[in-house]
Amino acid sequence: MGKITEIIKKGSMMKFLFNIFILLVIFSSTYSQGISLHKKDAIVWGQDQVINGEVNGEFSSSGTLYFNEEEIPFQIIDDEFSVNIKLFEKENTIFVGIDSSGSVVYSDTLNLTLGYDLLPEVRLTPGVSGNQVTINATVVENPKELPLTYKWFADESNPSEVSITGNDLSASVMISNDAALGEYYFRLLVTTSENDSALFGTFVTVDSNSITPFNIKTDYAAWIDSAVIYEVTPYIFTLYNHFRNIKNKLPEIREMGINTLWIQPIMKTEYGGQGYDITNYFEMRDDLGTEEELIELIQTAKSLGMRVLFDIVQNHSSIHHPYAQDKVRNGESSHYYNFYQSENDNAPYSQHYNSRSGGFIYYFWNDLVNYNYNNPEVHRWMIEAAKHWIKKYDIDGYRYDAIWGVNARAPEFAREMRLALKSMKPEILMLAEDKATWPETFDERFDVGFDWFPDENWVSQWSFQTSYSENSNPTIFNNSNQNNRSNLLRNALTNNGNGYASNAKILRFIGNNDIFHFITHHGIERTKMAATLIFALNGIPMVYNGQEIGAEGHPYGTERLFYPGQTIKEQDGYGLYHLYQRLAEIRTNSHALYSDNFKEVSVSPNDFTYSFRRWHSDENIIGLINMGDRNVGASLSLPVEEMNLDSSKTYYLTDLINGEYFQSDYIGLENITIPIEEFTTRILSLADTVALVVSVEDDHDETVPNEFSISQNYPNPFNPSTKITYSLPEAGNVKLSVYDALGREVKLLIDKFENAGRHTIEFNGRNLSSGVYFYRVEFQNNFVTKKMILLK
């Protein structure tokens, strides 16, 4: 009676009677004799299901399928039957009853659990007319067909406060002429009559000339252009307490200039390690830390102004995934039989297919078996998995592992994924581990692709790699034919001269979780050269954990990178941390560097030197690399007629790394010689003034100050440079600006997160006139201003 009492408590009297009926069926002597259902109990990822079965013996030509509280009649033809049903949310109970010689025979009970919540799907489409923004909402799916209510609101973090007026499926916003520039986000909360809700969003971009509506198929948020990504492999980050120790290192990582964190898979796996053998997409692996520690990591990153990306695996699962094992055990009777690829479809990369027992296909690792994207349930499953972590932790996007395989086998899936996720949170980043050299990667699919060559035979050929090796890292920069390096680099940066799609955005790196740490086979000089190069190129630069301390070896090893008792800077014996810090600062302060504009500049000698131009509006950056083993004078022929320069002015090429500058008149820029040392990259700002280059130094004072203070600059008076020292009692955002005697800001020196401690910054005023200047430091609502004198 305990079970019956429990049933009564759980539901209505009708449901109680239905469950009593099931119990009677279970204990009936005619239970399941001669009736077989061709399904096993399962978690399923589609409402529409087909229940197939067969009879063996003398049965009526018709029967009844008992589906939850419904009774569905069906016909039996040639001893077989098939019934279409639409599952309810959560658990569904199914069995069949058929008359046999005047007595009803019942099948086994089938339990199908819908793996996702039946929530409405809505898509927002903004439109603009003058200063008026209109947003229309389209209900794409309302699976329960319930009445819906709508609540519109504008984000509190918008650049200026705006009001939104909503009327169910439409809303309007008036943006004033004096509104601050930037992105304005708007959300719609949709709630069902059962009080379930889902949140959707869109945005418009306000610039000095117009308001541009977000196009969900092609657009991405502005933060992506200026992203500097840091990839974390949690299990080798430290020896233990991985999430906690990553969190504790975040202030230093942020101080290095990183604004985006990519964390390798945190989902449940079979073997751990890098984590690409997923066994459950909705549960955390337990070897990296607790859920509370992961939440603290994410919250800390966000409090420091960082975005957080998760790594998600949608090409394959582990062979040990319960669904794969169910297929192994039950064969065609398994609900998951068609969840996995079993046939050669002759898609791109099919030359890399391998087969294993049980009817599985894989690419390179025999325990990582491919999904079958001809099955719509796989689509739903993977989309729901991606939605899950955005909803749960408000993460900022995904890096999609091995998505090249999915794009090849099911090119429509990424478009479906994009619409689903960017309807929820339009500002997310979708980073594809697929070739940026293939236009299809970006065709209404992903925002960013990997810097890989287009060759189908070598899937993951990094554009700087010259040949395949499991034991070394052959690249352009250590190629034995030094005089061919410029040609190799040209091919790498131009897709072998074929160029890139206009909407291509490239992930630039010199290291990641699949290739040797760059310094291992290149040494420190070439490492600094290549690191500087990727920060100067079009695309998004990435730093792999350990790169900033000169870690060696291969990430497939298990050697730990960082020690909880030491700072990252203390482990860096090469000056790489401060180099990346400076490169990130240059990158994020230059619109030219995070634009997509790129064009080669003629340079001589041209066998191991290479030059290029980056620009945005009137800002021009010139990149120059010497890949040779000797110092040279590189003669640049700058395209002055394309650069909107004034022929009456004097121009300066300032090295943004070290402050060195080179002067020329307009005509001289057509053939200007820049000295450059061996294995060096220069990032040169071209302007009619000398760029102010600020170097930041930490005094490594172990004593944390008790209060916020700023010292008088020294020397004072100065010519042309002076040092300013300030002390912070705790970590926080610091802003340091220099003003002239009229109160006009002449230079923003610092505007970033700083650790507690004593900091010194050098200010160079070589391009300013003699006179009185003021410097002002802002920290946690405290302001200190001091006077200094420049005497020339």
C-alpha cells in the first residue's frame, strides 16, 4: 500500500486510477505475452516519437496504445504496428493492449523521458527609422500551446538610459541625438500560463552617424573585436584545487591585459585530462573542483571585466557515454542506435573516417565516436546542452571543439545553433575549431575561426606550420631556408594568396592545447618575435596558459604549470609576462589593430623581412618583422597616397614597444629605412606626432600599503621623461591621466585593473611643449592631483 499512497500524493485521482490500471496490467497473467515493442527505456530529445512493435500469435487486427492518460487505437498489419505520439514534458509511460481470443494481452511498459523543458522559443528582430528603434518578436515555437505574457526591458548597463515601450510582440525605443555611443541591449521575458519563463535579447549599435540593428545571422558584439583570449587547461594549471587556483591567478591574468577566458571542458568525462571525451553534457566533472569553486571562478572573472568561454564538444562523445553503451548493448532496439554515425557519407574529411565494432565511425581517436546529425534529436540534444551552461552560469560563449567535423557532415546545424543561442544572448562569442580559410565557417555560422590552412588532408594545419611532426614544431620561423621565410609568411597571412572571406575573423596563436609550446623549438628571441606578430595581425590574439612564463614541452603531458605559492610574474624568467602585458595594451588601445584591415607593404630585403599595414580611419599601424639571424636596415615603401596623409607635415614612425621613433617627411615615407634587429617584430605607429609610449614596472615590494597614495614624480622638473609612483592598499581599477595647464587631457597613462602594491609608471613628454602639467590618479572614488614641470 505504500506505493499506492505515494501515487495518490503525486497526482490527481485520474492519474491515480491510471497508475492503478498499470499496476493491474503488471500483475496480469497475460502481461507482455506475444507483444514486443521495438524501443527501450530512454531519455529522448524530441517530442515526436514513433512506437513500433510486433505481435507473435493469434491477435486481433487492432489494438490500443496507452500513452500517459491517453488511449490511442491502431491497426495491426502483417503482425506489425506503428503509432505516432507527441511526448509530454518529463516522464512518459507507454504500453500496448491487444485482444487475443477474448482476453487482452499487454506489452511491457516503456518509459520515455523528455530530456529538455518545453519552453517557448522567440526571436527578436530590431529595425531602425531615424532615431526610432522598433523590435518585433516572433514566436518560433510554443510547444505546449499555452497562453504567453511578455515583459520588455532595457539593460541597465546600456551606455545611456533609454526607455522601452512594449506591447506583447513588439516594442519601441527612442534614442536621443545626445545618447552615448555604443551597444544598446533589449530583453524580452516570455512567461507561460504555467509560470515557466524564457529570456531573449537583441541590440542596436549607436555610432556617430547612425543606429545599426543587430542581424542575428551575421553580426556579433563589439567586445569580440577587441578580445584578447587566454586558454586554460585546468588539469595542468596547478597540481590540485584547479578551479580555486585558477580563480586566485585571475587578477594577474587580467593585469596582463587578458579580457577573455577560454576554459577547456568542464563537463563529465571518462578519463579526465583535457576533457574532450564527454560522458554527460549536463553534469560537471569532479576532478577539477566543486561547482561552488567553478561559480566563484566565473564570478571573479566577470568582476574583473573578463568574459568567460566554455569549451563544448559536439562532434563526438566518448564511447563510454551511456548512449553509446546503450547502442552497444541493444543494437537497433536502442533509442540511440541512430544517434551515432555508422556509414561513410563521403562528406569533406571522409578520408579520415575509421570504423570500430558496434557500428561506430570516428576520425582519429577510436574512443571518440561521431554523432549522426541526420537525426534531428541529436540537433536538439546538442543545442539544449549549449543552452544549459549559458542559462546556468551566464557564460559568454563557446569554443566548439572539432566542429570542423560537424560542419562537414551537417553544414546546416551551425546555423540552427547560432539562431538558438544568439536569440537567448546575442552578445555571445561562437568560436569554431574550423578553418578560417574556408568561407563556409563564417556563412551565418561562427564569429571566429582557427588560423588553419585550407588543406582537407591535414585538418588542423596551423598556418605557420610547414610540415607535420609529432616530435617537433616545424614552422616558418625555424625553417632551415632562411631566405624563404618571407614567402612562407606571405602565404600564411593571405591564404596562399587567395585571401579570406570578407566576414572572416581569425584566431591568432603561437600555442594551444594541441601543439608544442612555441619556445620549446624556437627559443626566447623567436618566441617574442612571433608573439608580437600575432598581436599586430588582423584577427583575435590568444595566449595559451604557461606561454607567459616560457613553459616548454607539449600540453598532452601532465607537468603542472603554476605553483599556488608563487605569482605568475615570479615564475617568468624571460620577461614574457610584461611583453604580453604591453602587447595587450597596444592591441586594446588601437582601433587599427582590432579592425579587419590588412595589406602587405613592400619591403627590402624581402627574403626574411615582411611588412604590413593595419588601419582604421586616420590611424595607421605598420608591422615589420625580421625573421633572419642578422640585423638589417629594412627599406619600407609606404603607400602614402592610400593613407590620407598631409604632404606638408612631418611624420613619425614610433615603435610602440620601446618608444623609439623615426622621422620623415611625406615624400620620404615612400622609401624609409627602419633598422631592425634579428628575430624582432616592430609595431610602428605612423602619425604627425610622436606616440607617447609608457612602460609599466612593478617594484615587487612585498609589503602591501595601508592606504592609497601617490608620490611626487621624479625627476621634477624633467626632460623628457619622469616616473610616477602610486600605492594601492588593495586590488582595483586605476586611472591615471596627464593634463595641461588649461585642464585638457593630453595623455591617458593607465585605465585598468591593478593589484595591491606599489607601482611605477614612466611618462615621456618628448612631444609636449615646456610648461606646467598635472597628473591625476583615480582609485575607488579617491582622487589625487599633483603638479609637474616639463623643461626642454
